[in-house]
Amino acid sequence: MPRNDNSKRKDDEIMKKLVKNVIICSFLIFAFSIVNCFSVAEAKRLQSPEQAQEAALAKVPSAKVIDVDSDTEDGVLVYEVELRKSGKEYKLEYRASDGKLLKYEWEVLNPAFGNQNKKNLSKKEIKKKALKQVKSASVISIVLDHDDGMAQYEVKMRKGNKKYELVYNSKTGKLLEYQWEIVTVY
């Protein structure tokens, strides 16, 4: 049976309303996703030294804040936070624009020298310790050095976009300093 013009107009109106609603819903979903994306980025942004301090304390809980500074490196604002906890001094560096941790380091304050008459551990033993500390890294160099009368091995490593520097007491093998830094981030 043929359809009358009235029924055809109703179907066209229903179709127009349906298409209109789909377009409105699509626009709202798109707009919400953009607003949400900016909100997430804004939430990670560090807008003050206090926010950098909070981020550092989340990384090193229960530490005492010693200093918080802002600096510009290659035109990028960064926050440097210095902390102390359990005989170690920590330094963390965050990019302000997105809150990314760019550098993390700690060192033992007043390390025990150990028996300095004892024979140095071998480079092979230190390399094994370093690779256990930073799994799957490439060892760039291991150098025996003296710092404040203590023989130490300085180990430089690389893994992905991070470079590492570890310092071991050459007699005891104790890790005295640990540092990583993201390279080429600015």
C-alpha cells in the first residue's frame, strides 16, 4: 500500500531529529574529552614550589625538606627539591610545565670508610652490583677514584633515555651515591 505524504513527512522529521541528536551528542562527547584532557594536563603541572615539594615528598615519604628552588634550564622552568632522610640527601628535579621528574639522586651523608687497608673489589664485582641495581642497562665506564680520602668506583650507565651514575665504596661495595637523569628532554 502506498504511503501518504503525511506519513512520509513524519518519517523525515523523525530522521532529522535523530541526526540532530546524534550530532549534538557527538559534539558534547568531543568537548568533554578535550576539557578532560586539559584538566589532566593541568593537574600534573607544577605551578608553585609548594607543589614541587609535595611531588618530592610523595617520591621520598617522611623526608625533611631542606630547600626548594626554581631555575630555568634551556628556557624551561624547573623546580629543584632537596630532602634528607635516614642519613641520605636527596635531590629531585621536576619540569614545571608537566610535573615530569627529570632527575633523581641521593647520596649517603658521612659514609663509613670501612677498612681502607682492605683490597679493592674488582671492576667485575662492581659491574655486577651496578647491573643488579639498574637492570638491563649498558655500562659506559667504571673508574676508580678517591674522594675525601675514600677509594670509590664511579659507574656510568645508560638505559633508554636515562643516564645513571652510581658511586660505590671500593672496599665494601656499599652504594654511596645513586643518580639518574633523563637526557634530551628540553
